[in-house]
Amino acid sequence: MWTCRKLAAVAIAAGMAAHSQPAAWAAPSRPDRSGFLGPDGAPLPFADTSQILDFLREAEVVSSKRAPGGVTGARKVLLERDGVRAHAVFRDVRIEELVRKLPDGRIQPFFRDHCMNELAAQALARALGLDTVPPTVVRKVKGKVGALQLWIERAETETSFRERELAAVERIKHRLQVEQMHVFDNLINNTDRNLGNFLTDDVGRVWYIDHTRSFSRVPTLPTPTRVDRCSRAVWERLREISDEEITDALSPHLESPEIEGVLARRHLLVDLLATRIDVAGPGRVLFGLEYVLPATR
């Protein structure tokens, strides 16, 4: 019987084989930034990320209301500039505690629930070559400074996505994107990744959202048992990126203790993945993320 694990192994092997194709063969391109949608479902007229970020910083706030779900007071904002409208989510939570008892009974030291973690997650994802955190900026909304992040239209939570009937290949592609997210979550010490805190858009791309409860200074991996597979490109980047590069990316958004936590977890994550690769083999652990992501909208 073909289990999801066996099918995933086949998909990984296919991705590896594709790397050996002749030069004339080309891998699917990454989704263009213009694939982001407006409230009416039409593509937003932005050529690249810098244009989206400028829009988030400069567009007028037309309306603001409590976002559905969540417990930290996030708000769904409607923005407009030069006739272009887009939704965004605004977070201004700032909570830091030495100890917090979590709902499941766990005790978390150095609890941090902070809006600037959204900027840090975006910066670190980009430093690793991941385009998985929606564009985010620092912005003042209704007199409060926080993180303003582009809303992913026509996306659904994992709870909803799991109810879909999908072809095996599409389910494998989704699963491998989630596997990559688990690697990222261990790096940033995300203790709040639940079925509502990541989205799948209408072309099958997984987006990481809601990182306010991340980046604790705790230097250990929060869920090492979830680290099973990783894209080859991110694995190579995790090994090669220097502490200085990580510090430069995060210093505008985090304090030194939180950055030191990331540096410590990065080394643990590299050791853990290296062990997984030694035991199971690279074909079982590493995959080509470019063969998992949708090519275009």
C-alpha cells in the first residue's frame, strides 16, 4: 500500500532526479510577486516586494476592524493608494514575561508575545531564501505602532485545508511545505504554531503567519521531533550562513538575548539535520523546494 510517507519519498526522489536533467530543462519558476490579490480577487499591480512594502507603509487606512480568530487583538485593515486597495493585518501586542504557564500546562520561561517578531520572522526567512512570510512593515495605525502585514486573500487555514479532497501529488507538495515550516519554527522557537497559524492560498502555496510568540531567548529547539525533512537549499543555507549575517538581519527587530537564542538554535538544528541525513540518507531527508511550490497563479 502506498502510504503518504512512501509517496513523499517518491516525490523527493523525483525532485533529486530533476536536478540531473540536461541544461535545456528548466525548473518551474517561483510565483511572481504580482500574484498577490486584492479584495476583489484581482492581482495587485506590484512588480516586486519593494513596491508592496512601499504600499503598506504609505497607503491610507480606509477601515480597521478586529480580525477573525486570534487572541492578541490583531486587526484587519483596508488600505488604499492611487485607486489600489489591499487588505492587511495589524498587530501591536507587546508582552514579555519571565515565566508564563501555557494553556496546555507547560511552563515557558522568558515568554515573549511581541509584534516586532513578525518583522524578525520575515527578515530571517529571507536570509534563508524562503519566500513564505507575507510582506510586513512597521506602521502606525490609529495612533499605535506595530507590524502591518499583507493579507493573503483566498487562503484558508490548515483546519479547512485538511477537509479538501486532493490528488496525492498535491497533498505531498503541501506536506513537504509544512515540513519546511517545522524546520523554520524550531529555528525561531515558535511555540504557537497551530492549525490556524499558517495558510494555504488558492494555488497551494503555504504561508507562515502569526509569529508574535516566537524568538524567545531559550536556546533549545522547541519541537525537535517535528524536524523530519528540509529543502536542500535551506539546508545548505543553514550550514553556510554566518552568525554575523543572522545578527545583521535580526538586530533591527530583536534584542541581543533573542538573537543569541536564534544563533544557538541554528547550530542545534544543523546538528540535528546532519544526524538525520547520516542515518536516513540525503534522499530521505532533503528535497527540492522549487518542485514543491506552485509555479504561477
